[in-house]
Amino acid sequence: MGLWSILTNASGRPLTEHRAFEGLRQWRDKVGLSRDLRLQDCRGTAATRLLNVGLSLSEIANHMGWSIRHAANVIEHYARASPNETDAVLVKLAQAKGGGQ
């Protein structure tokens, strides 16, 4: 079952991929966020926040359906893209990598 069959529209029907992206675009423009924001970015942000609240790299990878290496790469990418979180997240990521996770 794909993501689009889990998410539904106002009528309760499966949300189409096009409508999901269009909804994100409208929301992004309304709040004045970067036009580079994509739906996929939500996963990277979520993984970064999960690390920030104390989940292990292994737990995050398992939750997201990723390898540990991929989870570390995604978190590193998103931490570097968010100046407010960079230092703290990268320290936690280094500790998680060094902890054999």
C-alpha cells in the first residue's frame, strides 16, 4: 500500500500524488517558505528531530525504513541545511555513529 492510499482527501478518497504536492505548494507559498521545499523534505526533518529528542540512529532508521547509513546521511544533510540545529544535531549524530549504532 502506498502513501497516497493512506492519506485521504476531504471526501475520504485516497489522496493523489498531484494533490498532495499541490497542497504542500499552496501551504508553502501561504506561509512564505522556500520554493525549494518538497514533500520528501518532511522525512529528513522528522528524522533530524527524532535524533534531537533522543532516539538512536538505529531506532530512526528502523522507523523510517532506512539503513543506518542512509539515516545518518539524511540527518547530516538536513542538519547542515538548518542553521538553528546544525551544531547540536551534528554532535548527536557523531555520538550516535561513534556509539556503534
